[in-house]
Amino acid sequence: MLSAVGLSSILQPTSFDQMRPEFERAAQELLASPDSTRENLEIGRFDISHAFEGRDGEVYFREASRFSFGTSNGWVYSPNGEPAGFDDFSSTHLGGAWYAYTSVWRD
């Protein structure tokens, strides 16, 4: 029984919280180079199609596997409070400067 419990903990997917230090490092790198973006990066098990600086020190990480039909999902580093967003935008505070977001593009 112990081996089954140990194996299941090894096979559980990495959570955002576990990878938060790497996301934070990437956010700081983008903020240190104004107007920079990063394409197709991997942070742990997360495939990020696009990372870019928004307004007021925000950094957006768009998850590649969750983009469909004008909807994007990902995370925002927003040290100055709730992110401004874009398009039809909603966010959930994850703690500290981090938010999960969903954005729907509208004409």
C-alpha cells in the first residue's frame, strides 16, 4: 500500500504553486527588458505559447494547450493589484502577485 501511495505522489502533475518560483523568475526577466516577449517556453509541465508585459508591471503567460476559438487562459504576474486585462477578461487571485485568467476575444 505504501508503494502505491508513493507512486501516486510521483505521478501527480506539477501544480502552478510548485512552479511559481520559475514563473516569477521569467516575469522578472521580462520586466527587466521592456517591450520584450517570449514565445514557446516551458515552465515545468506548462507550455506557454506567449509571455508578454502588460500595463503597470503586469506579465501575462498564455497557456498554449488551452487556447481555442478566441479564448485564452493563463496566469498574470500583477504586483500592483488586480490585472487590467484585455478583451473580455476575468481573473482569480491565486495569492501574492499571481492571478489565473481567462480572456475571450470579441469583435
